[in-house]
Amino acid sequence: MLLQCFHEIVIAPAHRLLAAAVLTAVLLNAADTNTAHRRAGARSAARVLVIRDVTVIDGTGAPPAAHQTIVIRGERIAGIRSVRGAGKVPAAALIIDGKGKYAIPGLWDMHVHLWNKENVLPRYVARGVTGVRDMGSDFDRTKAWRAAIESGKAIGPHILTPGPAVDGKPSGEPKLQVIVVTTPAQARDEFDRLDNSNVDFVKILSNLPRDAYFALAERSRHWFLPFAGHIPNGITAEEAIEARQASIEHLFNFPVKDEARSRAALERCVTYETRITPSLTLWHRMAEDDSSVKEALPKLERVVRTARDLHVPILAGTDTGDPGTEPGVTLQDELELLVAAGLTPGEALQSATVEPARFLGWDGTLGVLKEAMLADIVLLDGDPVADIRNVRRIHGVVLRGRYLNRARLKGLIARPSAR
């Protein structure tokens, strides 16, 4: 079990999000002892990348720091210093002129579906998305894509995946694989099977029966394999939060219309460390066809503002994979909608950077720009703290220490499966 936890700690397929804090800290600090990681480090030991005279927005909430030089060795940030104090640049370094540019941590989309056979993962990277949480797909196919990315044979973001979702009835759509569970015994058996398959978490949908839900929740707490997804139709938001559901997706079945109850539920989210993924882009897509959904949008925005005020962690997620979505672009839309709902641009950025890292237990490795962190960086031509729309103005992306310029990124969009 310990060896499983060490396996590729940065993108670990067997990671336990709710493991004891001490064990998590030890594993994160020991990431460089991982055999696979040592191999990756050895391949890139001689590679030095320098981004000179750039404004750094580090993701911590600190003000932008102008005239900084970021030095990257291999896959890690070796240091961030002022231009004057940066010292001598190694002769073999690749130097990127950062003047007039803004460096932010790589973005995460915390709700996507990799359920189509086409590999669109490079498109995420082209739009600054260096990590995705898949919320239900073909497990074998997604694992194969992830293995190709980890080995350096393909370009793509970090991936977490639950494999197929768990629900109380078939989905009716071939692309959405579902494990049908109707009894507590089935819930326990299927949980064990998924756990033994080394999924990253268990995804639940709206039709999971009440008693099966609680059986799965109990199993999740016992084995430290988190579960996340919709609040099932027979479960209240308060019950889901107290059952330790890791994240509530789309605010489905959340008491959006009842302001007092909604606030009380969000206060419980703080107590139980439950995150919310509002997926405002999804709601806006649904509102195009349903006037009642359109009328509900102001109430959803109020829930987002209240969550912000109460310090409930908000995760940026989009349901990309659905019709009308585009990898990375829909996340940019989501960040704009979060700002329109009441978050500051800096807070919206954190919903796609440091908050996902904290949620995953990877905040010692990802989510902010500082020394020793993994070098996932997006270089922008405009200040996203001044205007969140500037996340669309991508100049280049550093993915695990490798620089992809604008021309390369355009090529990834044109040929998404390019290696």
C-alpha cells in the first residue's frame, strides 16, 4: 500500500485524497525518491529554462511581483528572484523573454469527461490547462492516455479519473459508462472493485439509492478513497456533507432557492471540508433551452458569493466533453462567470490553481509558483488579476519544465493527438 502511494506522487493513480495529514506530507516530501520520478528527473537533469523579467502571479494571493526571473531545472522551479538578484544565467539555458508577460500557475479543470474516443488532451494544454479531473470515462482508455503522458510519449495534462460513475440505473448513453448499484451490498462490492482497480476516487450520480449511497460513503471513509459527484435525489445537501462527500458537483440538489438553508449548508462545508464545483458554464448552457434555469442563475450566483464569503473552497469545473464545450476554452469561460458571480479575478484564478492542489493534497507540489514546485506555468500577454479575460491571451506554456511556444500550442489545437 505504501509503495502504491509513492507511485508517481505528482500524478498518482492510487492517491488517497483523505489520507492522514502526516502521511500525506511525508509522501509529498518524498516524491523525488519515487523510481519513476527519478527517471524523469534524470532525463531532464541538464535542461535549464529561464523566464527573464516577467511579472509573477504566484497563486498565493500575494500582489503581482514585477521584474522577476524564474529559473527551472528539469521539471522543478529552481528559484524565483528579482532580475537584479537573479545572478548569472547558465550558458546552456533556454532563455524566454518575459518582459511585458505574466506568469501564473498551470490551470486545472476540475470537472471534465474524457468519454470520447478522440484524444483531445493536448487541446487542454494549448489553452493553459495542465491538469484535469475526469468525472467518468472508459477507465482503460483514460489510463492508457495518462501512461503515454507520464512516459513523455504524448503531450497532455495531469489526469485524475474514477473510471465509470456509480448510479442507480443505466445512463442510456454509450459514452457514459455507469456501474449500476441498487443495494448497500452492491455498493460495498463495487466500491471494493473500484478501489482494487486503483481509481483515484469514486464518482456518484443523481439516481444512486439512499441506502446504497450511505453504504458507499461508509466504505469511502474506512478506506480513504474519496467519493465525489452529484448529491443523489434521495439525499439532502446536509446529509451529503456530513457523509464526507469530497466535492459537490454543479450544485445539483443543493438548496439554492432557500437562502438561509443554503448558507447553513455552506457553513457545514467549511466544517467538513467539502468543496463545491458550481460549473456555471453548464448552468448557462442549460439556460439556453430552459427559462426556469435562466431564472435560477441569480440564485446560483448568490450561492457562489456566499461560499466565497464563508471561505468554502470553490473548484473551477466545466463539464467539458458535453456538447457545446471546448477543452480549455470552456474553463476560461468558467473563470469569467465566477468573476461575474462575485469572485475577484485572483480568487477565480485560485479556484483553478491552488484550490485544486489543496483538494488533491498536492499543495506541496502544485498550485503556486515558488521554489521546488513542479514547473507547470502559463505565460500570458496580459494581467489576469486586472482582467480575468487575459487568461485567454496565452503566450506560452511550461509543462513539467518543458516550454511550448505559441506556434507549438497552435499546432496542438490543429492536431490534438500530436505527440
